[in-house]
Amino acid sequence: MSAFAAKSFQSHDYSLYRPSYSLDFFKYIFDFANLVKNSQDGKILSILDVGAGPGTCMVTIIPYLATLVEEKKLNVQKIRLVVTDVSSNMLSEAKKNLIDVIGKIGAQHANLFELLYFEAGGEGLTDLVGEASIDIVIAAECVHWLKSKDWLNCMQQILKPTTGVLAFWGYVDPVFTGVEKPGNHEKEIETANDFYESFVYEAEGKLGVYWQQPGRSKLRGLCKEANGLVYDDTRCWGDVITVYRDPLKGDVKVLDRLRGQDVDFEVDDEAFKLTKSFTLDQFLRYADTWSSSHKWNAEHDENNKVSSVFYKGLNETTKWELEDVIEVEFKTYYTLAKKL
């Protein structure tokens, strides 16, 4: 996490090249939360984004919520969006992005949204936001940095009882699944994935020693501790869905404990599939935003940046060029839970 908080971290590039989440995915979360049904009282709808980074989630959510209000599907006095991150760089980027997206949705919605920003971690938010004050918490790609028990206790404190929903998820290790050029490239794709594993995780002379621990290991393990603490806690959490996806192994595991959820709600594992198309050049720029790359690049010259070394190795083994378009799917986990 220290790399993301550093003043020299390129938060703009991180925002530009990281994968984003589809509107359909957020609609799925809102359906799980019964958002429309629970937002008819003319009060304030409060959504907390923990570890918001450059505002990736809110950029997608804001226009959709504005549309629901315009279509009179939501009856709310105001929508309060609480944005938190430990990095001042990330919060600055988030402010720019959210101001921009609100400016694009029309003057009629200018007073609909109230945005609050806190430079803070996820475990000590109760005093900042208040007990039983939040309708929905989202936490994307940050739970591996948090102390699971402390964070979940905090989320229990700040979520509204019976209707409050916690949604957290993460992604790791892009798996090459295709390249957009004529011919059969299965062998190249297998070679590319082998090279990724070797360069990114082997210790000697490679990127492996630059990953901050235990965070990276927790993420590679798909944060099973945090997921399990929620799924197994029948005293604090009611309906729970946990999904694991590993495209390299072709594995999908869905756990659902739906006791009070509407009977027409379906667990759709395809909603949790995270893919992205890059040119190889864009992928390499994304690689330079990894937290381990920030440390590596500070110790190496321009010709030996992560992106340069990665390209040399990948080009030698696959002959892929910078302009080639590649397809990746990320290894992912998700947990959605309703507070009792």
C-alpha cells in the first residue's frame, strides 16, 4: 500500500489503464441490496467507497443513480457519496474524475449529490461517517491491505441494520486469453502466461521480491480470510454471496447463503467476470503502475523499467508487438453481504 500512497506514484496512469467494472455489475449489487425498494422514503441515500483509488467505481455509479432519480425510481432527498483512500494522490485524482462526471450529467442534478472525501484507512471510519449511517459499502481492490476482523467490525458499526449491504471484491494476475491477429495463438498465449508467472513472482532478479507482503499473498489467495469471516458469520450477516473465478485453471466457485433474499434474485457468476482488451503497449503501461513496479522502477534506469523488461521477454517468446491487441481475464473474488 505504501507505493500507492507515495507522492511519486502515477495515479493518473493507474486510473487510465487499470480494469474498470461494468454498469451491469453495479446493477447486480444494487439488485442484491434492493436499492429501489429501500429508497422510497425521501431520505438520504448514503454510499461509502472504501479504498476508492481514482474513483473508478463512483464514475460508473453516479450517472446511473442520477438516471434512477430522473425516472422516479428512487425517491431520495440527496445521495451522499463518501470517498476514502489512504493516498492523497488517489483522492486528488478521484475528486477530478467525480467533478468531471457530475458536470456531464446535467445541471438539474447538481444538487443531488453530496461528496465527502476522507484520507483514511478502512478500519477506523466509524467516527468519520457515524454509526448505522451507510446504506451500501463498496470496497474494490483494497481488502488485502486491511486487517480483516477490524475492518469488518467497523463495517458492521457503520452499516444500517437489516438493509445495509457490504460489497467487496478484488482482482489479481491478468491471464492472457487471446490476441487479435490471424492464426492460432494458443501456444503463444500459454507461453505468455508462463512468462508472466516467472517474471512477476520469481524472486531472484525478478519482480517477486518487490511485492509488499502480506498484502500480495492475501490477494493472490483471493482474500479467503475476509470472505470466510463474512460467510461463516450467521449472527451478523444474513444473505451472503461469495464468488471465486480463476481463468487460468478454468475454475468458478459460487457460494450462496440466501435466506431472506427475494426468490427471483439469481446468482449469476458471469456478472463477476472481469476482462479487458489492451494493446500490448497499454498493458505494459498498466504493468508500470503495479505497486511492485513503483519500487522496481525507482531502482532501475529507463531502459530497465518493468515495462521494458517485460516487453523484451514477452516479445522474444511470443513475437507480440506493441500495437497487437491482447485479451485478458483477471483472477477475481467477490463477496456481497446483507447486515442483519
